[in-house]
Amino acid sequence: QVQLVESGGGLVQAGGSLRLSCAASGRTFASYAMGWFRQAPGKEREFVAAISKSGGSTFYADSVKGRFTISRDPAKNTVYLQMNSLKPEDTAVYYCAAKGLIGYSTYYATRVTEYDYWGQGTQVTVSS
């Protein structure tokens, strides 16, 4: 089992940047593919970015491609989401998620139902 704790959210003006962090507990961080999702008020949770166990494969939603970057640091058991050129429509609660895998080092998951563990979320608000 793994516990996930997000941090780094806040209020930023349009065009600004934020870096979200997701710290994972336990010694099996390398066994998990990781993802970031977001949920705006009144909307369903949506995929933002994913990274494989190895860190060598990443995938992004079209809405954030070229602006957001997902990465992971195995030494710190942490996954990051660097968000640049933020827009008001990026405003949401951002969630970190983990999917346990045996093998499949390059696999990444994009659907909510594929993930096993979730963090509590961190609020990102982008003002216009």
C-alpha cells in the first residue's frame, strides 16, 4: 500500500507557473506508475498527465501538452507536475494517483479507474 500527499497548489495569475509535488510513502515507489488528474467544480475528474514506472514514458492531455511536464524522482519517492503558462481554465483540485504494476516498466495509465491509490488533492486557482 502507498500513501500519497500532494503539495504546491495555490493562487497564481494567468501566465504564471506552479510546481506540484506528490510524496509517496513506502519503499515500493518504483513499483508504481503515477498520474495527475484534476477536478473542477461541477465537473468530472479528468486526466492531466501520466508517467511510467521507469520515468521513460510520459503522456499528456491535449489541453496541457506543451505547458505541463510530469517527472519523478525515485530518490525522493516524489512525482512532480511543473505547470507553466497557466490559464484560468486550469483552475481545479489536482490529484496525484498511483497504479501498482508488476513488470510493464514503460506502461502509463490515463483513466481514473486504472489507479489504485489517490492523494487528498491540492487546489490550484488561476486568476485572469
